[in-house]
Amino acid sequence: MEKLVIIDSHALIHRAYHALPVLTSPGGQPVQAVYGFASVLMRVLKELKPQYVVAAFDMAGPTFRHKEFKDYKAQRPVTDDALINQFPLVKELVAVFNIPVLECQGYEADDVIGTVVEKLKNKKNLEKIIVTGDLDSLQLIDDENVKVYTLKKGVNDTVIYDAAAIKARFDGLGAAQMADFKGLKGDPSDNIPGVPGIGEKTAITLLKEYGSLEGLYQNLNKLKAQSPKLFEKLSVNKDQAFLSKKLAIIKRDVPIDFDIIAASFDLAEDEK
């Protein structure tokens, strides 16, 4: 089976920048994010041996999620200039490998990745492997041909998620329930609020019982006698729960031009 590697570039750059000690070029410019990105990229290319590679990037400026929720990612500190200045260097690196860059104003790299996966969903002989530094893309593992290759710690400790691995990690939940999970638990890294007072364990228990956020709220009265406090939390924060789920859902219809042939890759050729 052929393989397409889809790189979540910003996630890897941020992970590398914060995981590695400060490294500088001979001219004194910080380059640890570039170094970390390059090391992950080379390991992925040699380990997975893909026939196709594409790199997804965020673009500067607000996204549709900021329009839905003005406090989206508002808790994050201002990005260091030392990090900002390394993004163009990573793009230069990607260009050296002849890897196409995909990005779209108003959307995040995750949405671009989701759109690529959606466009290729009928290619059953193509394995799509998302390389990232977080777990946001897990919801895209909705068939056996999509996997997520993510960094667990630093830039060297990695794990590959498929449908079975998601169920193992989230005690039986599936990829299709990941947005519901964030609707309840929230996601502090993106300032997605969820339902205050509901953690991972309770969110998993509720979704195993009711299947989805919609299913839970359709049966909310069943919780009134069983757990009055939980019923109260869910009742008061219903709108916030559904907003959180909406923010967590990765778009799959971003207006991008993607040509699988343009993403053709041969490591041996690029190493010449």
C-alpha cells in the first residue's frame, strides 16, 4: 500500500521549539525549532518511506474559530520573536525537499489536513499518516487507512495511533467521539472551555453511556436523580458544551487545491 505523509508543521515547530535547548546558527539566530523539525522529518521519511508528502501550515491572523469564540486560544502568551523567525526557515527546508505547502487564510493546519484526508477518502489503497505534535487530529482516524504519528515527549518519543489505539487510550471511545469528548472536558491548550468540573474520566463515562453530546443532552433528565450535581453542571453549561464541540471539530471542506501527484516524493532522489 502506498503512503501519504501529511505534516502538521506548526504543531511540530512549536513542540521542537519548547522541547529543545536553545540552538543558534553561526550568525547567532535561534534554530532549535528548525533543527527539531528537520530531525523529525528525516526520521519520518526514513521510517515510513512515503510515496507522497505534503506540509500543512497555519497562516497568521484570526480563524473562523475566533469568530465563533473570541477567547479561542486567548490564554496563550505572545509568540516569541525567536520562534516566529524560524517559521520561514522551516518553509525553506520543506522547499529543499520539494514538499508542497498547503495553507488557507482563516483556517488552521488541522482543517487543511482534514480536507486532504477527506479528498482522498475513496483511495483505499493509500495510507494517510498525519505527523503532528498533539492529539487534535485523532478525530480524523475514521477508517483503517488513516493513522496519526505523534510526539509523546520531546521530539524523539513517538507513538502511532490507529482506531484500536484510540479505543485503548480513551477507554473505548472512538475517533468520531473525540469532538464530543472535548465538548465535555474542554481543551486548555486551545482555551476551549468544555463543561467546568467535568474531567476526562467523567467525559468518557458519559460518552460510553450516551454515545455523543447530542445523545447525552437528549437523555439528561436520567441524570437528575442519579447525580444532581452532574445534572446541574451539564444543564447550566449546555450552550458552552455545544460551542466547545463545534470549536473542536476539524473542517474537511477548506477551499484548497490539492494534487496528489504534486506531492510525489522519493527520498533517494532528494538525497542526491
